[in-house]
Amino acid sequence: MNANSGKTAIVTGASSGIGRASAEALARAGFTVFGTSRREAGNGPDGVTMLACDVTDDVAVNTLVSTVLSRTGRIDLLVNNAGVGLLGGAEESSVAQVQALFDVNLFGVMRMTNAVLPSMRRRGQGRIINIGSILGLVPAPYSAHYSAVKHALEGYSESLDHEVRAFNIRVSVIEPAFVRTVFDQNGIEPDSLLKEYDNARAGVAALLRDVMPIADRPEVVAEVVVRAATDARPRRRYTAGKAARQVSMLRRFAPAGIFDKSLRKQFRLPV
């Protein structure tokens, strides 16, 4: 794609991590990019116009989309990246906390998608890329709620892709594994911590400390985002990074018992 493609993209959660890297990569690929953050961002991505938008707020979402359309007249691409993490035992989170997680990570995607679809349908083209996780394919211990929301995102995205393909709109999910960002540091702590899970929680924290220094950089995911945005025939799912590809392959072909033991060993649980 040349430096002036004329295409417009919105990337939510673009102030850091995968969102920032994706916004910059899309700008380099020729998109006019509008990035969002929940609050005003002073030091935004290079070549990207930053706007404040809370994806849990209907008015904020609709205002954002109206602003972009008033400035460019079109929205060709939406990258739904805004999200929060939650690690802990499943019973350590209240229902209210899990509802808040879903409000950002799933319902925020739905709000943004519903807001951009009318203009995409009128123009007869568009791409929607949802940043999922390999946990949407392989649930891991102490990520029950995060895995649940990413599984829901997979189902929503696949159904939506079937529905909007008649309007020349495609929907894809990107599935990274561990990525070197501050995402894990900025995650939500369970609101009902139980001492029975203290040792296991410490084990997961130790795993993250070991894995993060060698995890994929956000730019690895950003390259896949650009590919999904520009492929002539986009796929529904793209794994991002070597670890995600390996896990996806093992899930499909390894015997269930062997895969189970491997997963528990990685998370330092009794086999």
C-alpha cells in the first residue's frame, strides 16, 4: 500500500502495547489512523491522531465515530484492541467484577462495531479486526474469566463475519500468546482473594516474570494486523507469533491427555 492510500482506520487502546504498535504500523502502510485511549494521551503513536474514547460509554463511542467521519468521510478499518486483563482463581472474582471485564473486552467491541458498521455498509466495504488471544482457543489455569471473554469474542467475530460478508465487510481475529507489554501489570486484581490460591497465584506470577522478557514484541502482532487489514482474501483467524502458532498446532493435533499435562506443567501445577 502506498503512503497515501486514502483509507481511514480506528484503533482502540492505541496509547501503548499492541494498540500503539498496530496504529503506527497502519500509518506506515498508508492509512490515516485515529487512535483512542480512555483519557487524553499526550505522547501518542507516530503519525496517529489520538482521540479520547471510553469504549464502555455509548455516547463516547458514537461521538468518536461521528468525529472521524466528519474529518475523513469514511472508515475503512476498525481494530478493536482496547481491553483489560484479569488473572486469578475463578471463584476469586465477583460477578460484578466479571461483568466489568466483559463490558470493556467484549461489549466495548460490540459498541465500536455497531457504530462503524452503518457507514461501512453504505460504502460497501470495510474490515474489522478484533484482538483476541490464544486463550480464546486454549483456556489456561487462573484465566477463566479472561479466557471466557476471548472465547466469546471468537464466536461473536465468526458469526458477524458471516453476516456482513454480503456487504463486502470482513471480520478477523488476531490470536497472540504472551506479548511484551504492560498489559499484565495493568490488569485487574481479583476482588475476593482467597488464601487457598496464594501459592498457585504466586506460581502464575513467577511464570509471567520468566516468560515476559522473551515474549513476542508488540510489533510482531502489529505486522499481523496490517496483513489482515490488507490481504485480498482475509482469513477469519490469524495467530501472531511463534508461541501462539505452536500452541494452536498442539491443541489441534496432540492427544488431549498429553496436552493437558503439558499445560499444567507450564503453569507449575501438579500433573
